[in-house]
Amino acid sequence: MINNYWKICRFQLGPQDLPSSQGLLVVTLLLYLLMSTIIAGFELSPAMATFYAALDAALLLGMIRMMLWVRDLWPRYQQTTIALLGSGVVFGFMAVPLLWWRLQYGDPAEAFLPVLLIIVLMVWNVAVVGHILRHALDVPFYVGVGLSLLYVYASATILRAVFATGS
């Protein structure tokens, strides 16, 4: 299955190519929560990182639900969710060493290369989410990318607001 997630990240498969399976959805969600907790753990305490991951996943699940509901494409929920969570796990797996590398520098100005690679990874992630949304919502790629950017902005704003008061 990881190979299929990797193919989605390389724009070779879409969510429609994944099985619609409740069991796979649960396993992929758990992997996503684990990866999100690890990534948030670079900046937050373990308890706060776990809460961050749970809120992040809830926002993603809510966004998928809302978009598919608006387009009346609810039968695509499991496959779309599996694709988004699975690609998120793949990107998280690639981000962890880059985040660790960035933290090895005492001066943020010296961390140019890891920061640049993290930005490249983020842009790629936005494009992949746009690719998944394009297929799930039957919209052009640029609309999928626009929705992806809107989601990133909204979730970052919500997460920042919640964790600015909690830290």
C-alpha cells in the first residue's frame, strides 16, 4: 500500500485507484496521527504534540467531508481520505530527517539548505493534495491546488491560534 501512496505523491495514481476500505482508512489514520505527532514533537511537548496531531487530523477529515458534501460526491470519502492521509504519511516520513537536520544548526541563518528542502517538500505536498482533490472533486488541477492552498492557510491559522494560547 505504501507503494500506492508513493505513486500518488508522484502523480501516477489518484484516490480512485485505492480500495475503499474502512480497515485501511483506520490504519492510515493511525499512521498519520503517529507521523503528525512525531513532527509536532520537534516543537511541542509530547502531550501537546499529540493534541496538535489530533486537531490536524480532525481539520483534514472535516475539510474532506465538507468538500465532498458540497459537490455531492460522498461515495468518494473513504478513497479520498485514504489518499490524503497516506500521502501525508509519505511527506511526513520525508520531512522528519529534514526537520532534525534543521534543528542541528544553532543559528537559523545557517540552516538554509534544510529549510529550502522543507519548503520544496511543502510545495510538492500542496501540489499532491491538489492532484488528489482534482480527482476526488472532478475539478481542474488548478482548482484542486487552490483548494489545497486554502486548506493549508485555514488549518495553519486555526492551529496557530489554538497553540499560541496553549504554549
